[in-house]
Amino acid sequence: MMEMVVAASYETDAYIRVKEGLNPSIADCPHCWAKAYVESGEVSVCFACGETVAADCGHCGTRIDVNEYNQDYPELCSYCAHMLEKVMRE
Ligand SMILES: [Zn+2]
Ligand SMILES: [Zn+2]
């Protein structure tokens, strides 16, 4: 329970930092489409719905952030998703 509180205050802190323009990485959330997805390198989470897309690509191991995330291939980075789509079309 205590850990939850610490995590929550840490993330709120990060959100404020981002909002103040020190780290302007707020994106549209792929889950709820709120413009509340914070991608700072340390934090990768939507402050509206609590979802995260952070993961490592199942194919090449690249870190997936909100910019790499592809709803059709949530386990792949944008490059691998693109390559897979190409293969599927052929
Ligand atoms: Zn969201
Ligand atoms: Zn990949």
C-alpha cells in the first residue's frame, strides 16, 4: 500500500514537471485518447486511465514508447510492426 502512494506521488511530480515544459513529452493516450500520456524516459503512463504501453519489442527488443506503439501489434516496435505488415501483404 505504501509503495502505491510513493509511486503515485512520484508520477504526479513527473506530470507537473512535464506540464511545466521541462520535459514536453505528453502524447495522446492510445487507450483512452486523452492528451495525458506522459513519456519521459522514466515514466511512461497515461494519467487519465493509468494504462501504459511501455514494453520491449518481442522481435528485436527495442523499447516501445508511446510513439512506437501500434495498436495492431502492441508487442512490436513500429519498425517490426511495419515489417510484419509488409510480409503479411505479400
Ligand atoms: Zn489513457
Ligand atoms: Zn522491433
